[in-house]
Amino acid sequence: MIVTKQRTLSIVKPDATKRNLTGSVVAMLEAGGLSVVAQRRVRLSEAQARAFYAVHKDRPFYEALVAFMTSEPVVVQVLEGEDAVKKNREIMGATDPKEADEGTIRAALGMSLEANSVHGSDSPENAEKEIAFFFAGCELLD
Ligand code: ADP
Ligand code: MG
């Protein structure tokens, strides 16, 4: 069988970095079979947060989401593995921690629907766009 590696964009959100849970999040991603191939801790500007979540700009939670994502540093990272986009979403769990399956990051660490500890790209197409949003090609290993 040919195993095709895929990459996805992951963010450790402010609620997790603030509680010193970056390592806990990464450990769960690694235990699930994903590898970190690029990683940077950054305080998002308002403009960056608005642009990154532009798809949600007409949703009622958009302004609060932008404020939350700029409230503390985040860790942006590229994950690699087989079926990485889907696998990352599985390891993350449902958007609302109350609805997330046991053993997922959001069930274990999430605080609320907004402060749910992690972001993950939702499709291979968006993964490519989101990786390019945060990382230059020269920062990514082959
Ligand atoms: P996901 O992060 O699971 O892909 P969405 O793309 O729908 O979820 O939403 C992006 C982020 O916006 C969520 O992770 C969460 O932080 C926040 N969010 C989503 N829906 C709500 C909501 N109804 N109220 C507050 N925040 C929300
Ligand atoms: Mg999403």
C-alpha cells in the first residue's frame, strides 16, 4: 500500500497557551500519529486574526473570536501524517468541548465553545491556504 503523507495547519489557541498546555496539545497530536514539521509561537495582530477567520466574518461570534485569538500568544504549526487533515480533526474532537468525544483534545482541555484549545484545517484545500498564511515555503521541510 502506498501511504500518502498530507499536511494540515494546527493552532494551539490562547486558552491553551495561557494554561501552559502547549506541550499537552502537541503530545496528543503526536500520540495520534501526526508529526510537527514547522512551529512558531506568535501573538496574532487583529488584522491577522480577522483575515485568518474571514470565512466567519458574517457570523455573530466573529468579533468575539477575533478578540479571543489576539488575547494571548498562539502556537501555529504544520502537522504531517497520513490523512493528516481528517486525522487532526478526529484528534481535536467536535467544536463544542461538551459534544467532543472522550479522549479528544477539546474534550480533555477545552473550556467553552469559543475557548476550545485548538484549530485545525477542515479540508486539504484550506490546509494549503492556511499553511501558506503562516509559513513561507522556505520554512517547510521536504
Ligand atoms: P472548528 O474550529 O471546529 O472548525 P468553526 O470553523 O465552525 O469550528 O468555528 C471556528 C471557531 O470559532 C471555533 O473553533 C470556535 O473557537 C469559534 N466558534 C464557533 N462557533 C461559535 C459560537 N457559536 N460561539 C462562539 N464561538 C464559536
Ligand atoms: Mg473551522
